[in-house]
Amino acid sequence: MKPSLNDSHHEKFLRLFSKTEPSLRIFVRSLVPSTADADDVLQEVAITLWNRFAEFVDQPDENFQRWSFGVAKYKALSWKRDLGRDRHVFTDQMTESLAADAERRNDRLHDQQRVLRLCLEKLQPKQRSLVESAYAPGVVMTELAASLELSSMALYKKLHRIRLILTECTRREMKKGESK
């Protein structure tokens, strides 16, 4: 008999799935030939994840993405088998290879995001504040420059110098991570 899920499990699933869905969508899209097909497969993945969530509920949250990618890979393979006569469908080996590559790229992206957050924390408070202000949703650079009593060119130059600092910091930190 399948364990029952309560409201807190439902909330946990929604939180984890919402956080993972963008990466999962990209992953699935890398395994099937069209966006429409990816949407169909992703819908099947979501249903399967929810139906099997009782098996996962006691796992650490960090494992959800890997688990969901595994389910997605098998759903994509199943989808491919269902369309076996279509000459435009990837072989199982190709799908496995694409899935492994997409997982590696996703892991690397998460590492880069983590390192960028670390490097942002290392900036001087004024620099960090400027970056956060400049990249906030809906910001108009000319208005930001005026509020800081800077010309637009001066603002862009400051941001350029900060981006160079962040680039160097992220390269250095990523190298540290690779050498471990």
C-alpha cells in the first residue's frame, strides 16, 4: 500500500518542483526534438514525480533534482520508444549521452551560480549595492545613473570594472573547485 501524503508533503513537492522545473524543462528539451514534445514529456514527468513522491519524501531536498532528472530521462526514453517508427527519433544510446551531458551542464551552471553568489559577497558593500541596483528587475540605467549623480557612461564604466572583478573571482573559485 502506498504511503499517504499530507498537506505539508504537497507543499514540499510544489516548492521542490517549482525550484527544479526550469532546469528540468531544459533537460527534457535536450532529449526530445521539439518544444511541444518536451511539454508532453514534462507533463508526464510531473505526474510521475507526484505519484511517486511518497517514495522521496524522506530524502534530502538536494536529491530532488537528480531524482527528477532520472525520472525525466526514463520518460523521454519511453516517449521515444512509443514513436519508434519515426526516423527522427534519437537512439537510446544518443538519448543517454544527451541526458548525461545535460546533467553535467546543469551541475556546472549550479556551481557557477553558487560561485557568483560567493564572489558577490566578496565585493565591497558599495560595489555589491551598485550591482544589485543595476540588475534589479525594471531598472532603467539612465534613471539609476541620475539618482547616483553619475553620467550614464560613468555608471557603465563602474559596472564594467565590477564585472571584471566578478569574472576574475569566479574563474579563480571555479579553478579551486576543479582542483579538489
